[in-house]
Amino acid sequence: MGTDADTSIELLESLTPLWWQGAIVFFLLGDSLTTFVGYQMHTVVEASPVAAWFISSHGMLLLVPVKVAVVCGFYGLYRATPRPHNIGVPLGLCALGFVVTVWNSAVIVAALL
């Protein structure tokens, strides 16, 4: 008979495809879309100095391929990390993407008010 911790880990592992889908929806698409929309507004600026430098140096359109490469790199890390620890990779990327997308959306709404 397994412990509660074993059951929790099994549940998280069973949802791995959902975490990867969330990472793509929030980190890749949501963050990119809200960043693009925010950049169209003259009252909104990029908070991340690295992203601000990248966008000003290389343009907004190169942001998406870089984010795709980052997701692919994290997938490689996921594959290289032993189970059950690897579940933290898509879960963390999904959570980060969610927080950043919500934050960017709130900044956009605040700029519109």
C-alpha cells in the first residue's frame, strides 16, 4: 500500500501531458501574445531587462522562436531528469507561464483604465 506522497506523485505524473499543454499555452503562447499586445501600447514597458534588450535588439518576431527553443530545452531537461523529479519541469514552466500571462494581462488592463 502506497503513502499519500506516493499517491500525490502518481497523480502529478498522470497529468504530465496537461502540464506540457499548460506550458505551451501559458509560457509560449500566453506570454508571447500579452507581450506583443503590451508592446503595442506606449504606456507599457517590458519589466525583464533581458527580454527588453532582446526585443529592442532583435525585434518582437524573434521572441517566439527563442521561446520555442526554451521549451525544447526544458523538454530535454525533463527527459534527462529521473522520475519522479522530472515532473517539476513541465509543472514549473506551466506555473511560470501562468503567472507571467496573468501579470501581463493585468498590466494591459491597468494601462487601458
